[in-house]
Amino acid sequence: MRRRNRAWLAGAAIVAGVASFINDGTLAQGGRPPDIAGEWRLDQGEDPGQPPAADYLGLALNEAGRLRADTTPESVWGTPEYQCRPHSAPHQWRGVGGARILKELDPVSRDIRGYRVQFMRSLDRPIFLDGRPEPPGYAPHSWSGFSRAEWEGQTLKITTTHLKDGFLKRGGSQTSDMLTMTEYITRHDDIMTILQVVDDPIYLDEPYVLSITYSYDPNAGPSTENCTGNPFAENGGTDRHHVPHFLPGQNSAIGEFIKNENWIPFDAVRGGVKTIYPEYRGVLAGTATAANLTVPVSPSANDVAKRIADQSPRDGQVHVLPVQGNIYMLVADGVNITASIGRDGIAVVNTGSAQMSDKVLAALNELARTTVNAAAPNSCFGASCPSAFGDPAWSSPYFNAFIAAPRPTQGMRYVFNTSASPEHVGGNEKLAAAAAFKRAGGAGGFGGAARDLGTSATIVAHEAVLSAMSSPGGKATPAPTGAWPSDTYFDEFYKLTEYVNGEAVILYHAPAANTDGDSFVFFRHSEVISAGNLLSSISYPLIDTEKGGSIQGVIDGLNGILDIAVAEYRAQGGTWIIPGRGRLSDTADVASYRNMLVMIRDRVRDLKKKGMTLEQVRAARPTLDFDGRYGATTGPWTTDMFLSAVYRSVDQQK
């Protein structure tokens, strides 16, 4: 009988043996940790890394993980947003090309403050040994994540968070962006062993554990795999927005490879936590059934609910995250506000809820005070120094203007609203009133033809936002007039007629998306997009069909963001995207979110075409593989509400 090297036959024994090998004091190299820096050749990964399609042997996939794997084809790697993605973090040690580990030294003490690991198809992976804290939940995720390490005897323990979604193994099995990864690395002579624990309860019923073996080889080391993505899919398609995927039950590759290895039971190929334990032999022998089998499952240590909540803290406070260029992200009681801070003043995208206005204003003013005209030590001497008014002068007469009493900030200039949602316009009136200069209008300007706006900041939004915030026919208005947009647009985009803090600002309309009046805002020099409700890292998108929203409109809006955003390298960084709620994102995150919505849209459309009612569609659970990440059973926006909106709007086309 042919045998394959699979963890499902004796996974527990392998893990125990590797752990014993790593912690065996008799193999320790003296009293100090081993030197793991150098060029390393991959010898035996105990997993080929490139299994046949739909081969889930040895994987503790739960029901959601199995559905996600079944419906995700390899051809997705041919789409523009995936072509240059590196290997996912769980796969990097197993990928071809070996590894290079570089030491990062403190220049004074010469202590090792970290390592930098290079693989062939990846960006550098920094590993910090300097005791720095873990980033907040609303900080961005990356392909390598954020890795902190410490030596435990002769073993380097690495804990990694803030990872992007990807794959556990090539061939279908996926990982969510909620996974955490723990690695134990040790060196014995010229052999380096990595014990890897991947904890992703979104798709796994218990952590995935395996060991990888490397040999020191000074002539090895990874080459660089350059990548230039094509605007069209590598598989020949011409629709740059196409998302390859299988509808549930339509992946013909499931079970295909066991036609040539028919000794392997089909149910084992489908994965599952019970299939990886020795007790499963009873099922193979026919003396037990999988339904009645009990195995000692290792529980997850990853609190996913907390990790998701930490991406959008609802704590009544304002948290500030510097982004890029002039742009900052403010998390105000769970709602994101985009702020441009510069010498021209303050411009914000959305204003948060009304009850957070005072705290938001205080945070904005403090940012402006400490970044634009901050008090600082004198750095110039003589008659050619800049004065407080800009012209050259002796430094001493203006000394206090720099070190103790710098120029006050300019205050609010612009408010951009991406929708009429209360959490986007609730602070409009108070923030707009915080402007520091008078605008034209009234009897003193344009002959009284324009209303006097006083010192209010300019509020810009799509005209549908003004319609939603005002009410014709003498009825009570949904919002006070001071909160209304003063400038509206009706076209597909709107360019601000002047630079703000040194850059152009462009609003793009997203028709029939969350509502009929959604926009996203592009800060062209800082390379930051404020996405509003089109994007959320904590929930499915809110779609108000009664106000003109649709699932297709949201997908089109996300495609619009992807069309103008550019990744820095390897589908990461570059143009940063600030969602309405949740963590700072980039093009890869937007593409993953867009792909999810396309898959759900097509599943619901297929079920609806088969004549299913809304209740029958809900019972079919077309969002099963994403509910653990974005779903909710309580609160203002539940999975059922999202499915209802998709069902009602799914027939709408571009």
C-alpha cells in the first residue's frame, strides 16, 4: 500500500517529538543562544507545500474553512491584485528558494535587537527582539505580520500578529487575517528546525502544527523574484475586475487526485479535526463512525472576537494613527475620521457622531499644534534666519516665536462627507463652526447674492447627501442647517478647485452603493483614500436598499478604489485606504473584501435563480465561510440584514 508523508497519520506524535528535540538541553550550544543568522537551504519541510487541488489531508478544517477552500481556485492568482502577492506567512518557510537570516545590531551595545528574514517570493520579514509593544488593532496588517521574539533557553520563540489573509497550503485551504502564528526556532550544528503553530479559529478547529528543517549552506540563499503585474488576468481574461471562484458544490477537482491514490479514504481528503488523530483509524477500519468519534482537540488560544473589536474600539475615546503624508486616521468611538493636517488648516473626511465632537475637535487641534507649528529648539544663528513672518532676519528678536509661542494653527477649512450616515455627519455643525477665517457671502460679498457662511468651514458632499439631510415642503429637517453641505456635486467625480495642504483632493461618486449618495475621497499626493462605508474590516457593508443602495454598487465602488490605488510592492502598502470602520487597509485588503462580496453576490444570485425565497437562501448559508469574520447575530447590522439587502438588490446590473 502506498504511503504519503502526512500529519494526519500521526500528527500528535510528530509534534511531541519535535518539541522534545527543540528543548533537549543535551544538544544546547553552550550557555548562550545559538547564532541563527546565515544562508539556509530548505531540506525537509514535512509538507510538500504544493499539494493537489482540494487536498486537505492533515488539516483541521472546520465547516467554514472547507467551504472557503472548495470555492477558491488557484486561478485567482492570475488576477491583477493577486499576481504579485508573496507567499502567505504560514507557507513562507516551506516555499522554494531557502531563507536568509540577517542580524540587526544595536550600534552602541552591539546587542542583537532583531532579525530580518528574506525568502524568494516575499518582502523582508522583520523580527523584533527589542521589547516594543504590539501595534493596536486598527493598525495595518502585512504579509509578514508583526513579529516579536524572545529567547527561551536555546530556542527563539516568535509570536506574530497583524497578518493578512492568504493560504495555509497551496491547493485551496485558506487563512483569514485573524490568524496568529507562533514559531520555535533552534539550531543544532548546521541544522535549523522551525516548529510552526498556525492558530486561525475562523477556518480551523485547532491550530495547525508542523516542523520544517533547514541546513546551513553559505552558497545558498534566496534569489529575488521580481514581479510586474499585468492589468489583465494572466489566464487570458480581459475583465480586470473578474473574480474567479466556484459556486458551492461545483469544484470538480474535489477528490480528483485520489483516483490515482485510491487507498486514501475520500472523507479523510476532506480534512477535519477528527481525521488528524490516531483515533481516526477506527473509522478507517469500520469499527467507529466519525460522528461518534471523540478526539482530544487542542483549543485555540486566539480570541478572534476581541481581535475584531480591537480594530474598531467602541470606548468613547479618540485614537490617532499617523498614516502617510499629511494624513492621520482618527478612531472616534469606533468610527474612522480621515484628517489632513497642514499649514493651510485642517480638512476632515466625515466628522463622527455628534456626542464625540468635542473630543474629535480637541484631538484635531492637538495634532495641528504638535505637527504644524510645534514649539522647537532654535536651530539657526545670525541675520539670515527665518523670522516668524518668513523673511530673513536676526534670530534673537523672533526667538520666543519658535521656542515658546509659535503661530496658532489655521483651524478647520474643509469637511468632506462620504454619505449622510449619522456617524459621518453627526459632528458637521460643530466641526465646521471651528473654522478660523471668514468665508465670502452676505451683503459684504457678491452683492448679497450668496448667503453669509460666516466662519464656517466648507462642507462638500454629493448632492444626494444634501437631499437626505434637508427636507422639502416645510417638514422638520433630519439635520440642522449648519451641518448641511455648502458645496455639492452631481457628476462621477469632483475635483476641489484648490490644493489643500499641498495636494489635490478628489471626491469620486459611488452610485447605488451603500446608498445613492456615497463617495470616496482621494488625497492625491499623500496617496491615501478615505473609503467611507464602502469598506469595513469589522462587518459586512451596510446596504440601505430603501435609499438606493445595492450589492453591485458597493462592488463597483471598491473596484473604483482598486482602479486608482497602487501598491508599493508585492501587493502591499503604497496607497493606503481608510475604511469607515476598522483597521487601516491597502489594495490587498480591498481586493479581498471585494472578492468576498462577489462570491456572496454570485451565490445568492444562483440560489435566487433556482426559485429560493429569502428564508430559503438564509437557510442555505451562502455567507458561511465569512460569517466568523464579518457576520453578526445582534446589533445594528446583522448577517440576516445584509443577506436581505443582497437578495433584494442582487438582480441589479452595472
